[in-house]
Amino acid sequence: MTTRQLTRLALLAALALILFVLEVAIPRPLPWMKIGLGNTAVLIALVMFDWRSAAAVMLIKVLVGSLVTGAFGGPSFVLAAGSSVASLVLMATSLSLGERWLSILGLSVVGACVHQVSQLCIASVYLGHDGLWGLLPLFIVSGVIAGSMTGLVAYFACRQLQGVQA
Amino acid sequence: MSRPILRRAPGTVADALLVVSWLILAAWSLYAQPGSAQQGPLRLIVWSNGSEHQVMLAQDQLPQQLSFEGPVGLTIVDIAPGKARVLASPCSQQICRLSGWLSSAGDVAACVPNRLVARVVGRRENQPEQIRVDGISR
């Protein structure tokens, strides 16, 4: 990895962290609904670098972000970490299998929806009850909307970054 | 550096198929909800730390407050005529409290840190038995 790439990755990690923390202040239509702006930086790292770089950005976002918001070590941290890992694994798999057909938006929708479903799975295991599964339709629809939004942001950001690269 | 996916504009056929697949899963899960959720009188079921409690949500229900002990502390559930809400919770994110009043079948408030789920099931009196899509609109 060149110094230029390392610098760019560090900036992406900082961006992911800032967006993760700032998002707490954005009003939400429903209390558990998040846009997942921090995921934009993870997505950019995945498509412009590789899955290892995206994993590094994601880990910094989740670890430092939960330290800043005070959630580190608690159930909210396990939810965020578990669903972020699941989301990245599925996005990286979709990228390697479907790069010929997918755009960044499709990749982002996969990540957001997997994030939502895995959150329900982890929460249900922790609660020891399936009472939350009634929220699955809303979780998926909000995942599609949020994933499309972050996907579009990542697409335009990548276009600009490629311009800088050239 | 310039991978094909970076050059491709959003909105490919594969993107559309993915979105449609997720929406089909959402629609299927909506109709695969247990039918028992619509049966019986309107009531609140609270699962707290492994045990289950039921409270009727009748229009003549006397207001009361119930407290549930969880790993983080006490969650207070406020019962009013025909509706209920989480009034206070010791958790940090307060998602359960911010969920507001629960009054229709399918309405849910959950506190993961304190291991509590409150869900409304059943039918309001004088209400025909049918699939109430607005029950998930919260």
C-alpha cells in the first residue's frame, strides 16, 4: 500500500467515525431507524481498495465510535459490531460474485438490509424472545431506503475521488 | 484502481432485482406474522428478562404503572385506557421510550439493554377481524 493510499484510507476511517457520531444528532422518523451514513466510508473503502481496508475502516468506526458514544462493551455495541461485520461480509461477497452486474447502489442496499436483519437476529438472541420479528418488514423497507441513499452518496464520492486520483 | 463497479451508474438491472427481492421478503414477512396476534381482546404483552406479563388495554382500563427489573435497572411501563408506553428506562439510547404510545396490534417498543419487549396484540372492541396493515405503521 502506497503512502497516498494509506493517507486516503485514514481519511476514510476518520470520515466514517465522524459520520457515525454525528448521525446521533439527526432526527429520525422512527427511534430505531438510522441512515447509516458511516457505512458510506466503508463502502468507498470496499470498492476503491479491498475488503481488508473496508474492514479496517469498519472496525475503527465501531470501536472508536462506541467509545465516544459510551456504548462500548454493552448490548448496543454487540448489536452494532455484529451487524456491521455481517453487512461487510455480505457486501464483499456480493462484490466478488456480482461485480459484473451490480452498481455501488445495489451493493449498499445489500449491506443496509443485511445490517437490519442481523440486528434483529442478534437482538432476538440477547432478548431470548422473538417478539421483535414483527418489525422485519419495516426494518427491510427502511434498509432499502437508507441503503439507496448511502449508495448514491458513495457513488458520487467515488467519482470525485477518482477525479482527484487522475 | 478503476474497477468496473466504479464506472457503472446506479440503477442496473441487478440493482433493481436485488431491491425487488428484499421487498418481496418484506411483504412475505408481513403476511407470515402469527395469526394469533389478531385474536382476543386488545392487550399488551411484556416480555421482561425471560418472563411474560399481559395487561388488558380496554377503554375502561384504569391507568397504572408497572415496573420491570432488567439487567440495567427498572423499566416503567405506563398503562392508559386503550394504550400503553414505556415511561422511563435506564438504558442509554432511550429507543423504547421514544417509541411513544402503543395502541394497535403489532405496535412494539423494545429495550435491548434491559431485555424488555412490549407488544400490542388482539383486537379493539367493536372492531371487525381483518388484517390491519396500519398496525405496523408505527
